[in-house]
Amino acid sequence: MPESAHIEAATPADGPRIVALLAQAGLPTADLTPAALARFCVARDGDAIVGAVTVEHYGDNGLLRSLVVAPTQRGRSLGRALVEAVEQRARAQGLRSLVLLTQTAAEFFAALGYRVVARSAVPEALRNSSQFAGVCPSSAACMQKQLATPSDS
Ligand SMILES: CC(C)(COP(=O)(O)OP(=O)(O)OC[C@H]1O[C@@H](n2cnc3c(N)ncnc32)[C@H](O)[C@@H]1OP(=O)(O)O)[C@@H](O)C(=O)NCCC(=O)NCCS
């Protein structure tokens, strides 16, 4: 990850730039409300937002979605750092697993411990989310990672 970049919670003012990054990468944005955008994590480099990701909560499970790194910044471990940041936050918040849908980055997530699972194996609340219910194509791979929480140790 570039030394000048850091990962932090988004501010309300970041919303339009997060949407622009996602749209540039061809990821869904139509269902992202201002409140949802305010819950993102962003990678900030000076004044620029060079990456983003968020986790939606469905009971004990989270839906990791909208992971994006600016095209000029890819391959510098920012994507991995963003995933690790939201995993750490998810553990601290007591989530038991993270689920995601991806069309283009299954190998990237597999290297981070995510395993392909059947959509039918995912808790119903997640299957009713907008990502599952239509925003993400049905051809997208469904992946899950169990999170060890502090209470497991
Ligand atoms: C997927 C994405 C976030 C990765 O970000 P990144 O900053 O380039 O990733 P990193 O530099 O942290 O890569 C970590 C490792 O994954 C590999 N990798 C990166 N993107 C990959 C991909 N799409 N498929 C397979 N492997 C990938 C890297 O080569 C690197 O491997 P290494 O550890 O052996 O060097 C970025 O390519 C992106 O924004 N893509 C478009 C949006 C997208 O597909 N998002 C996922 C939707 S859920």
C-alpha cells in the first residue's frame, strides 16, 4: 500500500467520489443511499479517494460489497488492505462471517481466505439484500469467509 495512503471511515462529503469510483469500475451504485455511503471505508491519499469498500450487516453476517481501487493504484496492495480493514471492523462488531458476490475478483478473494459457497447456503436475510436480489448478476460467484471473533479465543 502506498505510504501516503491510509484507510478510514468515509465522511458524508465522500459520497459522490465513491460513486464515481464504483461507476468507473462498472460496479452497481443505484441502491447506495447517502446513509449507506456514509458507512463506507475509504483509502485516502492526500485529497484523493483511491479505494473504497463497505459491509452491510444482516444479523450475525455481513455482506462485503463495493470493493474498488482506482485503476492507477491497483497492484499496490490497497485492495487487500481495504478487505483486511473491514474484516477487522466486522470482527470487532461481532460478525461471524462475511459473504460477497463477485464477477471479476474471485481469485483475489480466494487468496484472502474466501471460499465459493452455494447461494442457497447463505442466510436468508443476505439473500434478500439488493445485491442478491438483482443488482448483482446471477452469474456472479458467491463467496464466504468465517471470522474468528474475540469471544472465540
Ligand atoms: C479487485 C481490486 C479491488 C483489487 O485491488 P488491488 O489494489 O489491485 O489488489 P491488491 O494489490 O491488494 O492485490 C492483492 C493480490 O491479488 C491479486 N489480484 C488483484 N486483483 C485481482 C483480480 N481481479 N483477480 C485475481 N487476482 C487479483 C494481485 O495480483 C495481488 O497478488 P499478490 O499478492 O500475489 O501480489 C481491483 O482490481 C479493482 O478495483 N477491480 C475492479 C472492481 C472489482 O472487481 N471489485 C470487486 C467486486 S466485489
